[in-house]
Amino acid sequence: MTPFEIGLTSFGAMIFLVYMGFWVPFALMLSSYVGVWMIKGSPVLAGKLLALAASETISSYFFGVVPLFVLMGYIVSVTGMGKDAFDVANHLFRRLRGGLGIGTVGANAIFAAITGISIASAAVFTRIAVPEMRRHGYSKRFSVGVVAGSSVLGMLIPPSLLLILYGLLTEQSVGDLFIAGVLPGILLALLFGVGIFATAYLRPHYLGENIAFDPAGGHLTRPELLAKGAPLGTLIGLVLGGIYGGFFTPIEAGAVGCLGAILIGLVRRKLSFKDFWQVLNDTGLVTASILFLIIAAQMYSRMLALSGVPSGFGSYIVTADIGYWGVILSYVLLVIAMGTILDSSSIMLILVPLMLPVITAMGVDLIWFGIVTIIAVEIGLLTPPFGISVFVIKSALDDPDITLGDIFIGAAPFALLMLVVLGLVLIFPAIATALI
């Protein structure tokens, strides 16, 4: 077998292992090791090459941003800022039809601007927003659908772990990627809000009899609004303002954000030593799993480079003459399809290294391509059978009457709205690049 054939076989074997239920990093590492062994003819050399790839990857200073933003997200969660964001957003939208649902989207957008983790948003607002919407007469499918749909804002509105991961994979500026995610994130949140508002008029039975949020229940006095909103605004301004203003690098901003979240939690007496110890444990577990994925993906990328698959794939695309849009649309469809079986990070770690030489040769703007990738990947969070956000919501629910099927059905309209935003970003790249 030629190296190219070995590379293709390893890729196919990796996909097969994932479908068979192997943990994605193990599938990547095993297929990479066997592939390099077959190409170089030496198991010892294969082991050394892959060990070198792992060492170079994990020792990079830039990966320090991962644990910092994960830590900040968990601190924000345990200190009750998610509940504060929900209260503030519902105060602002309480007089609109479907105001409670729109407020949930707004709260997710605020929370996303602090944490950057979709599954954290899904877990927090499942416990906060779903009971409130159910109490006000919202149908069970619509309630969980609003939370599932709006939770994906966490990976598009900066700071975002997926944008950081894409920047590391493609060697693009994380700051530029954060800026590029602002307008698409706002557009998606607005579209979600408009969709809920339209549903309140066209399908009012989805929202029960109380299609407008109870003004008394959603009203906050000025001191209450200030007490809940000021810490949120301070933390958002500290992290994003520091990055955009050039005061911090993304890594430094993560550290400053962690310190700010800890101080806010201590001042408000909502961060005990027990909570902080649990946060550190959870941060370690999540960081280890993410970095293990990154190491495995780097090994996989080295194997692909040795096999010549990316360059061969690029040559095939050129000779196939499917054109610019053929390449982009095929990639988007592949990303969405893989979202049915893989989590977001795994999809990016598998496909981005494969496509990068192709799109670079075509002169594609890698910042715009990153936003397209993130939106397409996030659609996978809501699609069966894997839909990780859906599983997070189900695990966080204290309601046996709501099934996984209910959550997938409720999330479907929001997945369609994400497709609309994806189409707009594809047609009008300036939505992503105008602020850079």
C-alpha cells in the first residue's frame, strides 16, 4: 500500500471505531499509531514520532487558555450569575409576548459572553428556565427547545472555547475570531427571539394562556437590577474589553476573568471553599478530556501529513472541478452529518486539519471559515442521535415526563434557524468579517 492509501485506510478505520463506540481520542490515537507504523515500517519509530507530537502539543503556552476559561465558566455557574442573567433578561423582555422564552435567549446570550461553554449554559438554564416556563403554561417541548436552542450561543458569542480551539488548529488570531463571532452571535440570538415572538402569535397554545410574562413576577426594582446586572457587566467588560482593547491576550483575559469571578463570588458570599474545591475538580476533569482530545488530534494530523492525504485530497478537489461553492457546501454538509455522532471538538479536530490545506490553497478567509465551521458544528449539538446539548438537558431535568425525543423535537425549529444564519454568513461573509 502507498502512504496515501494507508492514510485513507486509517481515516476509514478511525470513523469505523467511532461508530463502534470507541472513545474518540482512543480511535484517533490507535488509527494514527497503526498508520505511522505502516508508513514508516517501524513500531518504535511510530511511537517516538507520536510521543513527540503529544509533547509539542501539550507544552504550548497557548493551550493555557483552555483551563482558564473552563474554570471561569464553572465559577460563574456556582456563584448564581446564571440566575442573575435570567432575572435581568426577563425584566427587560417581560412585557413582550413570549417574553419568558425571549428572556431565556437573552440570558443565554449574557451567560455566553462570560463562559463560552454551551453545555454549561444548557445545564444552568435547564434548572432555572424550564421550571419557570412550565409554570407559566409553556408546553414541555417548547420549554426545553428554547433552552436547547439558545444554549448553543455559548460557542459562538465570544469568549468561546471552540473559537479558541479553531484558532489553535489554524494558527489564527483568537482575538480576531472573537470579534468575528460577535455579529453572527447577535444575529442568531435576535433570530431566536423573533422566532419565539412569532410563535406566540401563530401558535399561542405552545406558550399556554399566559403568553406574556407576568409583569409582577418579572419586575425588578432599580437597586435589584443594579445588584444583579453590575457583576455581569463588570465581568463581561473585564474579559472582552481587555481583549478588544489590547490590554490582555486571550490567555491573560482568562486569568483576569477567573480572578474577577472569584472576587465577585466572595464579595457576594456565594463561593464557599467546598464549592471552589468542586469547581477545581470539575475544571480538571473537563480540561483533561479536552487536552486529551487535542493531543490525539495532533497525532492524527501528523499521520495525515506523513501519508500525504491532505495534499492528495486538495489535488482531487482541484481536478474534480466542483468549484468554490462545491467545496464549501460539501464541507458544511459533512460537518453537520458528523454532528449526528460526534461532539463539537472532535468534529473540528478531525475535519479542520484535513480541509485546511485545501481551503488555504483556494484563498479562503480562515477567520470567516472558522465562523462557518462553528455554526455548522453547533447545529450538530441539536441533532439526533448524539446531540450533546440535548443529553445534558435531559440529565439536568427533574421531570421524567420529558423524554429525549421531546427535547430533540423542541430543538428542531432552532436548528432550522441556525441553518438560516449559516446560509446568511455563507452568502454575506461581511457578517463575520465586518468588525475585524
